[in-house]
Amino acid sequence: MTTFDYDMIVLGGGAAGLTTTAGAAQLGVRVLLVEQEPQLGGDCLHYGCVPSKTLITTARNRHRMANAARWGLPQPELPPVDFSLVADRIRSVIQTIQPHDSPERFTSLGAKVLFGQAGFVDEHTVSIAGADKTRMVTGKQIVIATGSSASIPNIPGLDEVDYLTNTSIFSLESLPESLVILGAGPIALEMAQSFRRLGSEVTVIQRSGQVLSREDKDMADIVQDALEKEGVRVLLNTAVRSVRRKNGRIEVETEQNGGKPIAISGTHLLVALGRTPNIKNLRLEQAGVEYTPKGITVDARMRTSHKHIYACGDVTGQYLFTHAAGYEGGIVVSNAVFKLPRKADYTWMPWVTYTEPELASIGLNEKTAQEQGLEYTLRTEPFASNDRAIAQGATEGCLKMLLDKREKVLGVQIAGPHAGELINEWVAILGGGVKLSTLAGAIHPYPTLGEINKRVAGSLIGEKLFSGKVRSGLCFLFGYQGKCEDDKE
């Protein structure tokens, strides 16, 4: 019987790798965790979720201060933002969270942690090039969870200017005077609004005809309108032709709808055009692991072309969310450790864009329903009818619910205040198979934003309950006299 150095080798110390390592180690599996960066935590902790939400909160507070008069408060005069202090706070938040992702924690759980660049030698052997030496280790099972990085397009001149990505923008020591952003996905729009609120002039350049191209246009337009009202310039249907440095600034040569070239200039340039899987140095060919430019190919059990080699998280190119990575890490533990044939199910995978208003989704939207050829009906509920939203001065947006022919929920999208929190009720409802009648009949505290969930369900139930057919039946059974007529006397 072949013996291996480890029962499991996990490549990557981000959300997927840490979830897999923690679960497996606590179950008695001999686990080696390998991370190429000097710290665990991955993109989410150091360059993604944590720093971006910290920045968003700082920018939101600044925006509140700058609009104090709107709330009936004295309007203060605000000095320019010292971004070095903002960057200090971002680093402080990361350092506060870091111990949860420390090597000591995972060592205490029973795993071993090594830092270095990992690459396959064969389907069971991995080389780890560390600072002091290169090690060869073998594993009965191997989990690839190396994440993703900012995708850098082949734009003429881009490699000749100092551009920013998510790995560098949070460590700036001064606020950009003007920021040009390539792309209009979640990261791009979150940064656009945040830097505009802090005082930067911001221009967003998007090749397609809408921002947040994955979302329904009507919902994405709510976010775009909010950003434009705050002064963010959004250029749609605009292709980038080249980039160059000119007069101490970065100039982006663009073309709108095949028309005359337009030059967009800024002091800083942020490239936010999607993600690419971190597979370049893994030498996957030597292990016979199949992959595409989008990521490593896996089945529903997160297995690669070799059944003892798994892949999870961003490196698969499927759902590029931290919560998806953690979920997939759990799928790996079920299959690799418990030997249970558990399959990933993304039916009710939620996602959120953390602009203000936020845009949160779960299940199908109109785009995906139409792509699948499904018939559906819509129910909408505006935040303008929600008393708490009115009190907070945050009435932009709505909730949209898609129903199939049997009036089963296909998906829910929320564009509005705290949409990311409001979608959590739908995670429980849809994931738990809760009926809309139960939601409509549940007691929600007043006044809360969460009442919007109850009201959209109630609109469907109420339409049936208060129908003419029910009314006529009750009048017949109990002798009710029917509606009061206007007294014309």
C-alpha cells in the first residue's frame, strides 16, 4: 500500500483553502496547507472584501457628513480627505481580523502550514519553493484553492503606465485627484462611488450598454442613476483603444459606438475588468489536471479530471464570491473526508454589490430566466412605500420577485438600502422551502426595511384572498351585505 506524507495537501490559504483545511484537520486528517503569499487570508482579507467594505464605510460616513443639511443638521465645512489615514484604518481592520486566519490557529487545529510557491511534479507530488529551500511532499488527496487575480487586458500602452488593481488601490497614501476606472462590475462601481464620496473626480468606462452586466438592466440602472447623481461619470458602449502617459497624467483613448475617438484623462487608472484564475505556476499538465482559461474544470463534487484532486473557490472560475468559496470548501470536506457523494447546488447562491443603494440577488433574474426559455411573472415592491425607508431618506429602488407558472419563486433581486441584509431572509425562505403564505403571515417588526419582503409576498396572497370569487362565496355562506355604497343623500 502506497504511503504519503499527508492525507491531504491544500494549495491556497484563502477562503476555500482555509475552510477545507480547518474542516479536514479537525476531523483527524493529516493536512498540509501551502500559501504562496507571506500571510494567510487570501484576496478577501487583504485585497478584497475586508478592505473594500472598510473603505465603503469610511466613504459613506463622509457622504453623510457632507450632506448633513439633508437631515436637518448644521452643515459643517469639511477639509480634504487625508487618504493615508483612511489607508491606516484599512490596515488596522485587516490586522484585527488576521489572527483568525493565522498559521497558529490552523496549527492548533492539527494542520501544518508552509509558505512558498507550489507546483505539481505528478498527480500526488507537489514541490514547494520556499524562501530557504524547495521541498517535495506527497499527498493522498490534493485540493487546489489558489484563487484568482485581477485580469489585465491586452490594451496598447497599458503596461507602460502605473495602473491600479484591487491589490494596490487600498494602500494608496494620497487621494487620487481624478480616477479613471476600466470596467463597471461590482468592484469597479464600489470603488467609483467610494472615491467620489471621498473627493476624487471619477469616470467609469464600460464596453457594454449597462453597468453590472450580469444583472437585469432595470435594477443595474438604479445603481447607475445613484452614482451619477453623486457625480460619477459613466460612459457606456465605450471601447478602450489605448493608454498612454501625457502631461503627467494617464490618458485613455476611447471610442464610443464606433464613432470619433474620445480621450479620457486622470491622475490614476484602476483596471477592474474581471478576474483570472491563479493557475500559471501550478504546472497542472504534470498532474494531468484539465483546465481552461476560465479556470480548473470540476464536477459537482468539486473533483478535477483526477478524482483525488479537488479544486474549489475562484480558481474554478464559477462563482467568484468568498461565501461561494467557503461553501465549496465544505463540499470538498464532505467528499474527500467523509466520502459522501455531496454535490454543489448553486440554485440559491446569493450575491451583493455594496454600492449605495446596494444590489442583492438570489436565484434567477429576468436575464437568466429568458436565457433558459422560462415563462415567468413579476412582483415588485418599491422602497418608496416602505415607512422605514422614507424615515431614512433612502427610498430609491425596489424589490423584484420572479415567479414561475405555478407561482413558485424563481429568484429575487433587491436594489435599495441594506439589500445585502434583506436578501438573507430570502436565503432562509428559498433554501428552506418556506411558502410565500408563511412569509406573508409572519409578524415583522414595524417600521423596518424587512417589511418589504413580507409585502411582496402579501401582494400575491392578498390578490387571491381578496378576489371577487372569495368575496362572493363569503357573502353567500354568511349573508354578508357586500361593500358600502357612497351615501348620496
